[in-house]
Amino acid sequence: MKQSPPPRKTPSGLSESVNQRLNMYALAASAAGVSLLALSQPAAAKIVYTAAHVTITPNHTILLDLNHDGTTDFSFRNVLTTTSVGSFRSDRLSILPRIANQIWGHKTGAGGHYASALAAGIKVGPSGAFSAGSRSMAYGRDDVGSYYCEGKWNGVQKRYLGLKFTIQGKTHFGWARLNVTCNLYKVNAVLTGYAYETIANKAIVTGKTKGPDEVVGGADAALTAPVPKPSSLGLLAMGSPGLSIWRREE
């Protein structure tokens, strides 16, 4: 009786069926390895952007909570003042920081402190011109029928505040975008959006609402990395002992 030929061996010395299984496991391991690698990456840098359309009219205060944690980080104050006889009236728009928070600004020759009206594309970070205290944005006045409007934010569209604030004791950076007008002596503003960077001490670019994923290394990241669940692919990681198990099963 004619006997069946023995199973062909591959150059590695394994039967075709074992070799096929190894190839399948290798492909599965490769795919799973990519997935597990992605799972084990720490949280990526992220810009949190909030679109808005909030008007800031005379004699109103608007609270700004950049990271939506229920705590006011900055406040916009629009104060209209009139003298008792009504011959002089003024209106000032200012931004006030909470406690240790700071605003990108400058000092005028007359000693006034103004918040800078930054253009889009400016990096707001540790090297920015930040300082503590409230900052004037725009100012209007009526001096017995003579009207004046001044300030770095007078008549601007789509300009940005550079903001430095704390989250759980760590420094973060953000921006707020506004349009500001002055009609006669009254200042009106519209807050059209704001954003902040979730990674502490990382700069944010004015006008940027999202960014590429970035992996941030360090000991803290290693502590929070997910641990992959055991699976049958562990045999591949065993090397030659694992291959011996497959051979015995074959």
C-alpha cells in the first residue's frame, strides 16, 4: 500500500501547518502590539477651546473661567462714571486677574498699565511679558461735549489677551479673543472665544484652537500608563520556549 509522504518541512525545520500558525500569530501580535503601544501612551497635550459670544457693556462685569472648573480665573469690568453735574463722563474696560494669575501687558509712559492686544500667532508662554494686577484695555470720556477714546484695545477686532493662571497650583497659559468698540465715550466689547493648554508650563499660540498630539514622558506618565491584559500572544514573547510549546501541541 502506498504511504502518504511525510509533512514537508520549511527551511526552519517546522511543518507547514506550524509555520502557518506562527505567521498568523506574528501578524496578530504585530497588530496587537501597535494597539497596546497606543494604549500605554500617557495623555497627550491638548488645547481646550471654548467658542463664545458674550457682550461686555458699560456697568457690567463678566467672569471668565478658562478651564471650566467652577473657579473664576479673570473678570472683565466695564465701569461707567459720571460726575455729579454730568459735565464729565468716562467709561473704562479692564481685566482683573484672580489672586496669583497674571496678564500679558505693558506700562505706558504716563504710568498706566494696559493689557496688550496681541495679534494671532503669538506664543503665550513662560517668556511672555506677564505681570500681576488689573490691566486697562480701553477708555472713553466725554469732557463737556468733547469725546475721546484711547487704549490699546480701542477699536480692535479679533485681538487676543495673553493669560497666565493656575490649575491645582500649576501654571498654565491661555488666551481670550475680543472685539472692542468705542462709540462717543462708551466702550463695548464682545468676547468671541478663549482657550488654554492642558499641559502645565506649555505655551499656547494665540488663535490656535487645537494642536497635534504630543507624548509627554516622565515618571508620572509611567505611573499612569495602562497595563495590558494577559493574552495568548504571551507565547510569542516567551521566545524559543513558546515555540517548543507549539511544537508539542502540533
